[in-house]
Amino acid sequence: MTDLRAKIVAIIEEHWKRAGDAPLLAIGDDDNLFELGIDSMTMVQVVTSIEEWIGSTIDFLDVDPEQFFTIRGILEYVSKESPV
Amino acid sequence: MSHNLKREESAILELVSQDQCRPLSAEKTKELLGPPLDWGLFLDIACRQYVLPLVARNIMASGVIGGVGALGIVPPSHEILLEHAYAANRRRNDTLRAELEVIATAMERNGITVLLRKGLALTTDLYRDHGARVMSDIDFLVRRREGRRAIQALEELGYATGVPDEHGRSVVPWSPQGTKMMLMTVPNLPPMVRLMGIPECTSVNVGLTTGFFERNAGYLIDTEEFYSRSRRIVIGSVEMATTDDADTLIDLCAHFFKDAKSHFAIEYGKDLTLLKAVDIRLALQRVLQHCEVSEFSERVEKAKVEAPIWFTLTFIDAIFPGSIPSDLLTRWEPGDKMFIHTYGDNERQPAIWEDTDLVSRLFDRNRSSRKTGKSQFWGLTERTT
């Protein structure tokens, strides 16, 4: 689980840096990523990278963004839906 | 907030303020529409503000068209145009009402409960004349967990996700990226469209929303609450669920706030419209008539949506002075009122309008070009990506 979490954080930080924003401070497991200031375009890129990593598409008609966009939410999704 | 309204703007504001049961007198209408009114500008403003059919209806109701007393007030060519604008809108809305019946039946057959919102419900409850209000689409609130089935039910009726092309002959699908972005960031499902091939209604758009406020905006309002308080409405031969009066007002205020603040809506020219202001004014009148103001206030405060509601009501009071009870405005007045002049906050592109006059901002046709920053929502269809 620790490795999965580290990978998720790495993906988020990679896209965050590419967007040219100031470095993210430590992300709490339940911090809402949008509320941290990640914009929609960057978030789409984060999701695309996660999809490439797990090898399947995340369908947001089935996944509630309210639950998904935290480290814990992504971790639960990745662990349950597409074990990597 | 001072503003110098053009004569045409003042006339339109006066005309849309009229109750259907108490039309303006012919004398008053003559005073509003007499020389030196610029009829071209008058019609242009009414169209841009989406109120031409309402203006036409109210001019006709005042008795200045088609009678002996009417001579000279409205130019004959414009009389025809006004009558046709109202009649064409009525025919279009008839088509939408018929389509509502088809959709409502399909949803019921599939066990999906949707709440009717905005246009068709307001036209029935508030305008009481289905030719008076412009409607661009049929809007529903749907539970997110039933969203996929609602989309499938619409697809079975021939709807597709996308937008009509400029000729109304085909549907340009949304890109997978665009669909994903919408589902991730706003409480809307991708809009669906069906081509009709009828001159006055080339296509029907269906808007499915799962909540009234932007996702992650920090407001505590659960969609399920709207369902628990819903009521029945009869439209033509259809009876279906809709939001109760206080929730309708919250919905309209939320929608006004969201669009006024959005780069996308500003670029699309639908951020501030007189039509939305008239809707809210009428919805508030209904809440006041039914003594539901305390209920409305309690819900606003429970959901912690005082700021967006204050924003909207302040706008409405500027457009229709005295229309909002002063205690509602003072009750939720924030310490820092600057946010009434900002936009793009939720898109991480905050900007400030240079003007401070809300009514002038409403009527400013160059508002979009004065804005700084760009919406992230453009380029969402296959054609533009």
C-alpha cells in the first residue's frame, strides 16, 4: 500500500510541476485535490496517467468524484478495481 | 450603484416586470415605446437578453397592437415581428412539452426518478403562458447513481451526447477528454441532444445535473434533500416531480451565480441574462406569496450557501430595485463584498470586472471581450480537439 501511495503522489506531483505551480506541500490522505488548487486540466492529466498505469479507463459515470479525488480515494480505487 | 440606462433598456426592464394578470396600460406602453425609441436596438437587446417573446407578449397584452388605439406606437413591420416571435416561441415550446412527455414516460418505464428543473417548470408555474419564456433545453436533476441509466434511456429515444453542428444536421460528439473533464469537475452529465428537423425546434437538448452547486465549492447541500421535498407538477398531459418553491429559488440563484462567475458562460454569452433575472424575481415572488421565506432562509443557512445567494439577490435587486426584501440582503451581506465583481475564481483564473455597475454589466454586449483569462472547457467536442 505504501508503494501504491507513493506512486499516486508521484503522479500528482509530476503533473503539478508541469503546470508550473509552486511545490505542493505534504498531501494528507483525505485532502481534496481540487481544494489544494489543482486545476481541471491538470487533474485530467493526472487521471490519464493513472489510467495508463493501471491499464484501464476510469469511468466517472460510475465513480463519484467527491469520493475519488483524495489520495485515499484513488488508493482505494486502484487497489479494488485494478490491482497493479 | 448608479447607471444611465438607454431608453431601450429601460423600456425592456419595464416590460419584463409586468405581471401577466396586470398588463401595462396602453398609455404607459405608448410612453415606453414612443419616439425616439430605436426599434433595431430595442429588438437586439431583447434578443440578446433572451426575453423577446416575453416582451412581445406583454406589448400585445397591453392592447397596443392590432387595435385602433395602437396606431403609431409600434411600426407595422415590427408588429408582425413581435407577433411572430411570440408565436414561434410558443410552437417551439409546444414541441418541447411534447418531448417532455416522451422523456418522462421513458424515465418512469426505466424506474428513474428525475426532477424537472428550470424552463418547462418555470413556464408552467411562474409565467403561466408557454409562449412567453425562451427555453433552450429540458433540464432535470438526476441522482448520480442513476445517471448512466438516464443516459441509456435517452439514447434509446435517439439522443446522443454532444452538441448540434451549426446547421442542426448532425451531432458533434463530445471528446472522451471533454466528457471526462465535465464528469470530474462539474455536477453535470454530458448534455444530450436529439435532432428534430422542425424549423422552430431543430434540436432538443437535455441537461442532466446531479447537484446545484459546483463540486468541491464547500457547500453542504445533498441532492437527496431536493428529492425528499419534491412536489408534483402537471404540464400538458404529463405529471411529474419537480423541486418545491424554495428549492427552485435556490436552484435558480445557484445557476445565476455559477454562470456569472464562469469563464465558459461569459465566453458563451450566457453568464448574465435578463431572462434569468426575471425567473428569479418571479420565483421569489412565489416564495413570498406562499410565506416560505423563512423556509428558504433556513435551507440557505443550513447548506452554507449564503454567499452565492447574496450575490444573486444583490444582482436582482440592482436590476429590479426593491424586488428583494431588504432583510434578506442585509442578513447575508458579507464583510468583503468585492466578490460581486470577480469571476473565474473556481477555474484558478481569478479576474475582476473593471466596472462596478451591475446593470451596465448586464447590458454590456462587449462583456465577453473585456474579460481576461480563458475557459478550460472550450475544445471539448470532437470537432474542436
